[in-house]
Amino acid sequence: MAKSADAFRTISEAAEEVGAPQHVLRFWETKFSFVTPVKRAGGRRFYRPQDIAVLKAVRRLLHEDGLTIRGVQRLHKEQGLKTLVGADMAGLIEARDAESPAEPLISRTPALSGVTKRLNVVLMDLEQAKARLDAVLRS
């Protein structure tokens, strides 16, 4: 069964779709501040469709256009995401980055049990996903 186009991808699925090995995707996270997959407990990465678009753009700039890592960093700093991935996708990415979730309940309530903490993490993730979906539906 194939995943929806809007489904999150694991690092192996993202690597296959982008055409770069998993270790390269992890390396790009360290070099490019705009490469920001969702990280779950235990450090598992999940890539949104916007993340895949950014990774494809980075790969194109590095491997097809011949830019260096510093060149891609400079291009992002000077011209923003619109230059890297195009105006339509950049709007979705900027909307994602503009979201500022409320302070997690976990950090305010240290006496919560382990199960309650995990449930709050799941709830927070769901609320963030809903906010992203609402942003997409509004545009």
C-alpha cells in the first residue's frame, strides 16, 4: 500500500525519494539550518513533503548546479527559501517555521507520570500537525 503524498516519510524513504544516502541527509541537517525534519523520541526522523522538497533542492544545487555547501548557505541567507525551492513550496515551509507551539505541558508539570508525559507529547504533535494542515487549507 502506497503512502499518501502528504504522509511523513522515514529517513530511508526520504533518502530514496531524494536520491541521496541517509547519512548525507543527516549531514545536510548539520550544514543547513533550513533542513529540519521532525524528530521523535529516540531521535527518529520523519520528513514532511516540504522537507523532501527542500532536500531535493539542496541536492540539485549541490550536484547539478555545482554549488558548494557554503554557496547554498549563502544563497539561502541572501535570497531565502523561495530561491531554493520555488515560491509555492517556500510559503508552506515558512508557514511551518512560523508556527510557535505553546510551551509544552511537560516542562511545566514535572510530577506527571511517564504515560501522561508521552500522551502529552503525542497531543502536542497532533496539535502541530493540525496547525500545519489548517495553514495548508487556508492557502
